Amino acid sequence: MIEIFKQVKDASKQLPLLCDEQRNEILNAVADAIVANKSSLIAANAKDLALMDKSNPLYDRLQLTEKRLDDIAADMRHVATLPSPLGQITKEKTLENGLYLRRISVPFGVIGMIYEARPNVTFDVFSLCFKSGNACILKGGKDADNSNQAGVALIHKVLEQYGINPAIVTLMPATHEATQEMLNAVGYIDLCIPRGGKKLIQFVRDTAKVPVIETGAGVVHAYFDQEGDVQMGARIIDNAKTRRPSVCNALDTLLIHESRLQDLPQLCAPLITHNVKIYADEKAHKALENTYPKELLSSEIMTEETYDTEWMDYKMAIKTVKNLDEALDHISRHGSGHSECIITNNPKTAEKFQSQVDAACVYVNTPTSFTDGAQFGLGAEIGISTQKLGPRGPMGLEEITTYKWLINGNGQIRK
């Protein structure tokens, strides 16, 4: 595998020689190829889907449809329209001794991406890395291996037509050993980004010798305040929970002010259509027991572990709180720093919530489902960072560049 890493490292040196117009032309060509080859991409994806139980929460993430492929191509074209993140002067000054200093944005070099059953990530990572001058080494999960191979083969075909070394996008075998080798590829991989469940991210963080940006795992909350609007709250809760329950910005726990428990049946009513199973504390369970379907209302006793669960399914926990401070405390103990929201008509309460919640994205009166690179106008995303060192939140082009200092002198020497 070291030989593979060397090939990618060598190929990455070709990327800075391309101008932004060339990169954009190639991105649009790949987008066209995705649309033109939808049937073959869907056929490869069908092989993966056939091996997965439809009840598996990852099934939705794994599935490619004509609409999703059209959206992937549209996102790639959008990336091509964005300004280049390279060569941007982020600081500039002349010192008293006459030295002229510039801090300029440059690619990382080679980015390693480790991800699970998400074949769309193959295209998103390529588009962002290529636009930002980075080569990428992809390590997908075995659940999506046929889909990933078909996607990378399509990208390689276009790159070869333009005389670009296809090694700038390299797919590793879908094995545990390949992951281990990537995490130890010091000198070859400049940055590694895991995108998947909690176990994957913990393994990468605990094992890696190369720099890592943590992404993905999200235990997400919505707090319905004592001054929240019921109709708005019902729409927000439904959208955050059921739009795509398997994604990391999906709602996991609803926190509700105890004075609004009588509104809980109305807040949860839209969830019945999607057969969302609810795990509620004693007060919330009592408020729902006469209106919410019994088969969808769990009788399990709530534990701290329940509130730490990222469901990735049509399931949701409910916790009753006495006030905003108790909601904030719960989020502090059980949140993952991903996305949180409050539903309230009180501006001061909203301001306090946004000020005190420690998360990458904090929403007022709108669902956490908007935590997404494309929705933020970034074109696509390489991941959603939940850490504080370096980028935070959806990571687009700017977030996968670094910088170097350029210093021009005229014979000055340091005393």
C-alpha cells in the first residue's frame, strides 16, 4: 500500500499546475458523465443494496437514485462556479525593516477520506479536493464498494481524457487493513477525515498518526421553549426527525418545557405518519399515552445511555425540562457539538441559547436539517467538523486548504 500512497503523492504535484478554468472544465465534464451514466451507476449501487437489509438505517444513505445522481452532478457544477480557494492572500504587511510578508492559501496536498455506506461522498470529496488542488485517497465501506468502484472508474475515465493522472483520486480496498495503513501513512497523507458513525470516528481518532479532523457523529437536540409556537414547532420537529433520519443532522432528542406538555401530542402528531418510535420520560409519556399509538410509544425506563444515542432511524427520545438552564445542561452533557436548535418566540431566550450552546451549528426556529455544505452555499461538503481546532461545521473549499507565508526581502539580515 505504501507504493499506492507514493503514486498519489507524486500525482498530487500535477494539480497546482492546473489553472482554475481547467479544474472547472473537468468538474463539469465529470458532472455530465454522472448524468449520462446514471443507469450504470444505479446498477452498481443495486448490487450493494441487494446485500443490505432495507430496515438497516444505512440503507437510505447507501441508495442512489436518478434524482440523487442529478443532485450530485448539480452540486459538482456548483463547486465549479465557486471562487478558487487557492492563492488568496489572508494577511499582508510590510515590516519596519522592509520585509514584505504575505500569508497565502495553498492545498494540504493529499487528503485521506474514510467513510461508510455513502457513495455520494465519493463524488463530493473528489469535487472539493480537485477544486482546491488536493489529491484524495478514498477508503469506503464494504457496504458501498460496488458503488464506489463505479464512481471512481467514471472519474478516472474523464481525468484520462484530459491528460490528468487518475491516481489523484485513488480508491483503497474496502478492508480494515487499508484503514490502518492510511492512518499510519505519515509523509504521504497530509490530513485524514473520517465520515461515519461514532465507532468509526473514535477508532480513527485513537489510531491515527496522521493529522485528523473529526466529523459526523451527531446527537442532536431540539428544545421547545415555554414561549414556542406549536404549529412551527411541529413542522420543525417533523422535518428534523423524518426528512432523512439516517443522516448526522437528524433530530435525536426533543427537550420540552414542562409548562408545554399539553402541547406535546400536537408537536408529535406529524411523526405518526412516519411510524417514529418515541422513548419518553415519565412526564412526556403520560402526556402522549392517550394520543400517540401505543405500539410506537416505548415503555422502557429512560437512562443516560438513551439520551446519548444517535438513533439514525425513525426513533426519538423526549426529555421534560423545568427551564432553559436545564435544557442547556442536558445538551452540554449529551450533545456531540454538532447541531442544536431552539423553538421560541422570546428573542432573549434565543440569544442565550445560541450564546451558551457549545456546538458547530446553533439554530433558532428552524430545523437542524440545514446543517449541510450545499445548504450553506459551499457547493458540497467533505464533512461536518465537530471539533474546535481548525475548521468547525460544514467543511467546503476554504476549510480544506492551509496556508504558507511568503516573505520578500532586499538583502535584509537579522541582527
